[in-house]
Amino acid sequence: MNVNFKIAKTHLLAKPKQTLVAMLGVTFGIGMFITMVSLMTGLNNFTEDLTKIASADIRMYKDITEPRPTLLDKINPKAVNLVHSVKPKNESEKIRNALQIADLLRRDPEILGVAPRLTSQVFYNFGPVKLNGSVAGVDILEEDKLFDLNSKMKEGSLSALMTTSNGLIIGSGLAKKLSAKLGDLLILTTPQGITYSMKVVGVFQLGLGEIDNVRSYANLATVQKLLGKDAGYITDLNIKTTNYREARGKAEKIQAMYGYKAEDWETANSTLLAGAIIRDIMTYSVSITLLIVAGFGIYNILNMTIYSKMKDIAILKATGFAAKDVTGIFMTQSLIIGLFGSLMGLVVGYILSLLLAQVPFDGGDLLSIDALPISFDPKFYLIGIVFGVATTAVAGWMPARKAGKIDPIEIIRGI
């Protein structure tokens, strides 16, 4: 093995430019793989984080859009049917016994928290400014367990909401548009025309414009009073599970048990997650193509090396080197090219990823982000070096095997 390695090293160093070109092919493939997968994974993780901000693991609510028996279903074709009115009746969105259901769900070992919520569309009035938005009546401590609101507070505190009956925590985008600050009084108007004066006790920023620009949080009892509802009127139960990846199966069980619609976060954000899957497919397809192209380059270079080293191969076999030794020499060359090329590719990929992470990115009013999200997950670097060495090994195997089958007698006769 020591002799074979020395011969392989001599062959590589005899034509350094050719060896360097082969290594650079692998370096470019691995470097672009690391850069692309780091960027795309960072974007996908950022997208997934946004879905977690926008929705709970599971949301239980009464789905009033489900198909119901129509007038035609009740008509008896063999009798006279008297129709009094075809106007649909108003249906309450209230979850019956919501607080009792929440207590039962909290006893489930697979559930970490349950937060009741009552949401209403409102108009925010502050001086001459009038904006459309929504107010969410919550148990702020339970809501904090699900969405970690405390870490997202820019001003004020969650405890201030608990001690202020007409307190309001507003989104940062909403505060900016209203020019509202802590202590200001906002007038909230419901679609039913009810007005209520609310005091700003905090400002939060989740990082998602569609929430920060329109949403505010108030005590559950305050919103119930604002809408003229009783203390048991709750329209949503947001649920946090121990493993959000298994939320879909858990949602099906909850829906079957309690009879209310239970929507998991994947279903609620299927469009965003489909985009993440497409990005992953594109990333790995392009990266694998680059590595295969680099493998063909190594195959061609080793083929040319074998043809240029025909006499050397004949002499080696004539002096007692077996076919497996000759194959091993050229396989060693291929693996050295793959290993060093992959290592340089990891360095190049890391540097490019680091540079991308520093590129300024303005998310505007939609996203609270000032730089491209980049993932530096070590597993991508492990995949890169394993795939790079494996690709060069496969590319080098065929010409190396051909070199081992060369008949030295025919070559010596032709000299």
C-alpha cells in the first residue's frame, strides 16, 4: 500500500495543472452545493418559523362553512311543501364548554399548552388616523406558552396587560401607522358599532407584517365585554404539542373526540410549505448535477492519465504488480482528488455562505428581517464531503479497472 500510494502521488505531482483542474471541478461542485443548500435551508427554516408565528400547532374551532342539509334535501316530491323562508339563520361560532375542553386537553401528556382565544375585527381610531385590524382576546399567560410573546415585546410587558382591565398590546407595525405610544388611549369600534377606549400597555413584534400591522392583544374578558358576549364565549382553542411534526395525527384524534374542527399548522400553511419542498427539490437537483459533472471531469482526466501511462503500467505489471495493485494506484489518485477537492469545496462553501449571511435584505412591511437567513448545519458539510468523495470514487473506478486489465505483453511488443 505504501508503494502504491507513492506511485499515485508521483503521477499526481507529475502533472500538477491537470491534478489541480480535477480538484477544482470537485471544489466548485461541493462549494456550490454547500452554498445553495445553506441558503435554501435557511429560507425554508425561516418560512417554517413564520408558519409557527402565524398559527399554533393545532387550532380548534367551529367550522361554520361545512356543508349542511339544504332546502332541497328536505323536499318531499310526493307531497305539498310549504316554504316559509329561504334566508339562512345566523349561527354562533362559539365552542360549547370551551374552558372544560381546554382543561381536558391540558391533561394530555402530548399537549404542552392550550390557549383560549376570541378574535374580532375592529377599527382603530387614534386622532385623525383610522385603521382596520383585529383584536384577540386571550389569556396572556397561556398565549405566551404557545408563541413566546414575552421575548417578542419591544415595549411594555405582558404583566401590564394582566393588571389593566382595558389594556391593549399592539403590533409594532400598527403602532407605527397609528403613531401610538405606551399610555395612549385608542378607540376601538366593532362591526356592530360598539366603541371602547383601550390603553396601550405594550408593543410586540412577531416579525410577520400581516400580524404586526393589524393585530392587538387584550384580556379575554375585555373582548367578550366589547362584543357583548358572556364569559364562556370562546371561538378558538390554540394548542401546542410536544412534537409539532406529529400535529396532523393529533389534530385528527382531537377532532374525532370533540366534534369541532381541528386544523394542524401544516394544513393551515400548506402553500408556504409546498414552496419549501419545491426549493429543496431544486437545490438538491442542481447540486447533484454539479457533482456529476465534476465526476465526468475526473473520469476524463484519469482516462487520459491511463493512456499516457501505458508504458509505466506495463513495466509495473512486468515487475510483479498485480492487476489489483494497478487498479489501486489509480483509485488512490481518484480518492486523493476527491478528498482534497471536497475539503476545499467545504471551505469555499462556508466562506460564500458567510458572505451571503451578511448581505443586507429589506423585508419591508411584510417581514422583519435585515439579512438573508443562512443555515450552517454541520450535517450539510458531512453530506458534501461524503458525496464528493463517493462521486470521485465512482468516476475513478471505471478507468482504474481498465488500467488493471491492460496486458503488458501487447504494450511491450508495441514499443
